[in-house]
Amino acid sequence: MRRFILALLPLALLATACSTTDYDLGVTSSVPPRFEDKDPQDFGARNPHRHEVHGIDVSKWNGDIDWRAAKAGGVSFAFLKATEGTDRLDSRFAEYWRGAKAAGVAHAPYHFYYFCSTADAQADWFIANVPKEAVHLPPVLDAEWNAASPTCKLRPPADEVRTVLKRFMDRLEAHYGKRPIIYTTVDFHRDNLVGHFEGYHFWLRSVANHPENIYPARKWAFWQYTSTGVVPGISGNTDINVFAGSAKNWNKWVASVSR
């Protein structure tokens, strides 16, 4: 019973923060942005700058990263691309997670899911290439349609999608001891995920509107609010995200999942 209670602790801690209406971070809608943005959007009163905890997601395309400069500039966490399908490893993954770790930036690896190979084969590939010491925060499943893929445009039925994603996440949870976070986009969520995976933390892409307006009834833990951010230590456009809760919520959750 004690083990079961401890396993639920990270979910319980984050549940207090994963609310689209819980803003204990200020009463004014006019909060200066922490980062510049080459294409800023008007989110109105519920803009992402009201949140205290910001982070980035990166892949090899972001090039060289000065992780200490990024942290000093306000980056608290980083989602790092690790793998795709069954045969692609991001060439800068190892460099990035070691750099983030050395700079004290909380980090997690993510896997881009391909529907043209099995859940087990993809889990095997991820596990073979992502050491446990690289999984500081829970691993992330990137679940989205990939219309631009030259090799895999397959769109299975929704029930099949949910079955294979669950199998993949079960494998990762069993290996790393941490329940994965689900990253998704508006169309993929609408087609496959509405009303499902309530026991998982969601990281939602929403770059033109507040997530509450386009992901009805979905509580979220992370919000990707721009892909054109300007972040210290990184050249070029950078994806920027916020954590749903306060800095206090964040510190408690990180402490619980990084043991």
C-alpha cells in the first residue's frame, strides 16, 4: 500500500497545478514577457507571461546551446528530442541532456511517435538510446499527425491510436518508473484523445489562443505557446512553454519525480 501511495504522489502534486483556471500568480493581465518573441500573439488576460515557470523544447535544429545562459535568462526546464520511430536518434540529444544537467535545468527526453511501426519496437528503440540518468523529469510521448513525413502518413482509427500509445507509454513507465507526459496538437487531440488518458499529464500546443479555448475540458500541465521565441544562449527561433502552476507547485513536483 505504501508503494501505491508513493506512486500516486507526483500525480497528486501536479493535479493542484494542472488547472486552466487556477491563476494564483497575479491579478493583472499586463505582465512583461520573460522572453522576446519574433511573432508575438495577443492572448488577452490569460497570457502565458502570468505563469512563473517557463521552459523550452529543442532538437538538433536548435544548434549550439549555452545552457547556463539559457537558465540565467529564465529557462527552468527543457524537453529534449531523443528519438523518432524505430531508427532515428537526435544527434544532439546526449550533448543537450548533459548540458542541461550541468546547468541545473530540469530536463526530459521525448519520442516522436510513428504509426508505421509497432509500439514495442519504438519503446525498444527509445529505451536502447535513452539512459535512465537522462530521464530527470518524466519522459514525453510526442503524439501528433505528421502530414509532412516522406515515409509515414498513416492515420489509424482512434481506438487503435489509443491502444498503441498506451502500450508505448506502459513500456516506458515500467522501465523508467515515471508515467510519461503526453505532448499533442489540436487536431490530433480532437481526433483521438478527447475524454481519454485522464490519468496523464498533458503538454499542449496552442500558439494563437489559450488552451482552455481549444482543448475543451482538458486539464494541462504544460503549454507550448510560441515557436518563434528568442531565448538567451540559443540562436534562432525557439519553442517556449509554461508550467500550469506556481513556482512552489513546480518545485514540489520536480522533487517528487526526479528521485
